[in-house]
Amino acid sequence: MQTLRPSDTVHQYFPDALQISLLKSSKTHQETQQLHAFSLKTGVFSHPSVSSRILSLYADPNINNLRYARSVFDRIQHRSLVLWNIIIKCYVQNQQSHEAISLFVHMLGHFPPDEFTFPCAIKGCANLNALEEGKQIHGLVLKLGFGLDKFVQGSLVNLYSKCGEIGSAHQVFDQMGEKDLVLWNSLLSGYGRCGEVKAAMKVFDEMPDKDCFSWTILIDGLAKCGDIETAREIFDGMPNRNLVSWNTMINGYMKAGDVNSASKLFDRMPTRNLITWNSMIGGFESNLHFLEALEMYRRMLEEEFRPTHATLVSVISAVSGLASLGKGRSIHSYIVKNGIELDGVVGTVLIEMYSKCGGIDSAVTVFETIRHKKLGHWTAITVGLSIHGMAEHALKLFLEMIRIGMKPNAVTFVGVLNACSHAGLINDGRGYFNMMINEYGIKPTIEHYGCLVDVFCRAGHLEEAKIIIGEMPMRPNNVIWMTLLNGARKHGNVKLGEYAAQHLIELAPETIGGYVVLSNMYAVAGEWDKVSKVREMMKKRGLRKEPGCSSIEHKGVVHKFIVGDKSHPQRKEIYSKLSEMREKLKMAGHVPDTSQVLLNIEEEEVREAELENHSERLAIAFGLINIAAGSPIHIMKNLRVCSDCHSVTKLLSKLYSCEIIVRDNSRFHHFKNGLCSCKDFW
């Protein structure tokens, strides 16, 4: 294309105002910008034909520069209906439908819409799921006489289908004469989205023509309704399959929890794209197959696919499920090296991952590096600090969040109340609960009541906790009754413990922890007949206490231990270290608390030996042998840490000058210098 110079005269290039051949020949973004600049410098821009053409070029899908298009539109003094249509369509194409509808409303004060305006405006409503606004535009369509225009009707079918008004969609559809494949697919998609599978299959059978999209819509609808077998039959019957069809079927299997079928289908795929990998990784993660999710992520990187934010959210969540701090740090390193911003959900799940893996200091560091903090980031760090017993820090950040004008949500208050619970802050807990209701208008959920009950139970205010449970507007769940039962156990209130256990067993008889806590509480009180009755009840119901299991990660390998485990390759070194630990504990004056250990064993020495072989002590011994001095020992346990192991771990952190972080099924315990972050409110 010939380069224009500002020194050239207007008439040299525009001998006639209607002859704008150079503008018509412009195809690229650079050429359009050059012509735009030239028109402004020479004054030609004010000519309606020139400005209109520049606007249409910027709005063209091949260039699609919305910012420049809007700038041109705003500079045009006398805008025609055609120009309004161009800019509205450009906004819809750029997924900014809210602004498109605003422009449409503004336009109504200048021009009545035509058959080109309505489809764009209606599509904008469909994108926003703005059914009421769409209905108002439909009314205007009928008023202005465009009700039989096939493009307007098609957009209305799409609107009603997307917004769940499938009856209205079908009504408009039936009024139409010629129906193309796009229209049939819109109606089919609407029925699938509404879960009306039989109606969708009827529409599918009536369709004169079908494409891959038609088959895929039906597969997706069937899968979402749980009929995965019929979905597979439809998939197998497709004359031709495209990548979207394969991805839809895989996603359907993952949603149904059938990870094996999804994996087999994945292995058969002729080609894969990023959506395929994300479906597999996200599906494994949502179905709690965390190791498989990480393995799929590794394969994805090997095949040189670049992870998206969705990929990273799933894989970081999988790491959280495994509590694998080493793998989490590796993924974080990838994020940093590739310059991936943490301002969105990736930052939130990264904070959550470090919190759940015991790396709370790293969680705080991630939080502090996020430049534009959103509510999700504040909430994640508040919850993280609270489960680590760092109530003062959590509440300080919460107050800072409020100070800068960030409005907390229901999840934020769960973190705040948890902080109060783990630190035994009764007055603060009550105050924040009331603040949530009175200042922020948040209706308490059962999780909030559960936190409040926990606050009082941990502090020994059991009767007040019982009153709160009685006054709750919803039925207490098993978590709340278990909280009351644990509070009764901790503070030796057998009567209240029986009351809580009775309600717990009636509500959830399969909750093994309830029987175990009740049995131990009876044993401590010396009520052996009742201990036998509880155990007999468990036996009749086929319930067995889950064996304690502790795990520790070292050099990328997770080592697991159970009570008295002697299967580990380093068993000799581990048991030698256990003997050393026992001698040091004795010299430090530790007296084992055997009141809740194998209560059918009468010999005290045997019971003490049983305590010494608890899974977390084996893991600690392994950590002392293998973890470098000065590095924290991270341990995961599937059950609540018993009172004796809690006391022992505090002492060991002092005796060996090390930090031990234990995550049990209740919370995190940070042991250092003979103290624990839970301040014995465990």
C-alpha cells in the first residue's frame, strides 16, 4: 500500500468526497491506523463517509480494536443508525455485553432499532443471562414490526434457550418458516441445558440435518443429567467426531466420577488440545485422584502444552489434597519463572495450598507479593492463618482488610471465627459473629454456628455451646454434635458427652469418631461397663476404628507409617531413634498419659510402649534422621493427635531444637521451643 504523507493535499488523495478508494483498500490494523492519523491531520475525518469507514474497519473481526473503534465513534458528531449498530455489535463480539446494552438504551433516544440492531442487543442479553431485559427488547421487536424477521427470531430462540425459558424458545421457533441448522442447534442446546433430555432427543430426531455440534450438544445434555451410558451410545454412533465431541465425552465421564472410562477415552484420542488436558487434570482433582492429576500435568508439560490459569488452579488444588509441600513449591517456581500473575484465582489457591501443606510463612509471602489484592486473597490468608492457630495475625489482617474498604463475605467470617476458636477468644468470637449479622447483613450458615460452638467448647463454656445449638435456626449436623462431644471429652463432662453422642449417633450412626471419643471419655472416668457397651455397639454395626497413619515427605517421596510399623527400609535407624527419644523424654520428666490407650490392656508398661509406637512418633523419628537440621519437619496424620503425643511433640521440639508441624484431621499444630501454636486448645 502507498504511504501517505501529511504534506500531501486532501484533493490529491480524495479528488471527490465520495471516492475513498484508499480507505476501501485498507485491510490491516497498521494500514487503518495510518489512514486514521492522516484523516485527522488533514481534516478529512469529519467527512461522514471517511469516519464511518474507519469505524467499520476497527470494528471488523479481522482487526477488532474495540478501544480505537469507540474512540472513533465518540468523535463522530452526527451518528447514523448504521454506526450505532456497528459499535453495539463490536462490544458484543468482545464479550462486553453490558456496555453494548447500555449503548442500545442510549441509542433509543436518537433512533428506533432496525433488523440489524435487534439481533446484537438480544445476543448481548443472552450473554449476560439477562432474561428480563431480553423480554423487554422482545416486546419492542413486536411493537416495531420485526417479529417475523428470521435473524431477530433466531436471536430470540438463542436468548430463551440460554436463559432456561425453553417453552418461549420453542414458541418462537414454531413461528418461524425457514429454519437453518444453527437455529435447530440453539433449540437443542436449550433443552439440554434445562435438563429435558427426552425433549432434546425428540428435537434431535426431528432435525433434517445434523453436524458434529448437534451430536455433541446431545451428548453434553445426557452427561449432565447423569445418563452417561446413553451419552456414550450417542458418541459411539456419531458418523464423524471432532475434538469438541471427544472433550465433551471425557468431561461427562469426569463429572460422573468415572475416571477410568475418561482415561481410556483420553488414550484413544487422535489429537488433543489444551481443553482436553484441562478436563483430565481438573477431573482427576475434583474426583480426589490427586496423584493422577499431577501425573497428567507432568505429561502435559512433556508434550509442550502451556498451562492456563485453569490448569494451574486444578493442579495446585491437587497438591493441596496431597499436602505435598515439595510439589507445591515446584509449581510455584514454574509460575514465577513464566511471569504468571497472581492477582486472580491462581494467587488464592496458591495461598490455600501453602496453608494446607503447612507452609504458612510461604502463604503469607505469596499474599504480600500480590499487588492487586482481591477479597479471595484476603479470605484465603485469614483462613490459612486461623487453621495454623495464628489468631492474632489473622485478626490483624481482617481488620486491615476492613480498614481499606474491602467488604468481607461469609467465607471470610468462617476464617475469623476459626481464628477465635483455635485461640480460645470467646468474647472476640461472639463479637465477630454479631458483626457479621448486624454490620454486614450476612445470614449465618451452619458453618458459622459450628465455629461459634467450637469457640465455647474449646474454652470450656459447654452449657453456652449447648444453648447455641438449641437456638440454631437449622438442624445441627454431625460436625456440630462432634464438636460438643469433643468439648465434653476435653473438659470431663460425661453427662453432656452422652447427650452429644446420642444425637450424633442418631443423626450419623456411621461416624466412628463419635463412638471412639465416647468410649475414651468413659474410660477416663473409670466407667468400664459403658466402655464395653460402646465397643459392642460398634461391633454389631460393623464399625472399626480407622488405624492411625502419619506421612512425611522427603526428597519428593512420601513415607507413610502406621502404629508399630516395622516395614520401612530404615526401620533399624527409626527404632534406634525412638529409643533415644524415649530416654531424653524420661530425663526431661515426661510421664506418659496412658488413660486413653488400648483400654483393655491392664499392664501400664505395655500401654506406654503402645504410645511410643504411635504413627506420628515414627514419622518424627524418620524426620530427625533424614531432614536437614534447621528445616521444619512436616507430618500429616489422618486422625486427631492424642493428648500424650501432643505433649511429647512439644517436648521433642525443645529437646532437639527443631520445628515440627503436624496437620491432623482437626487443625495444624506448630511445635517449637516446647510450645504449640494451638496453645493446648487442641
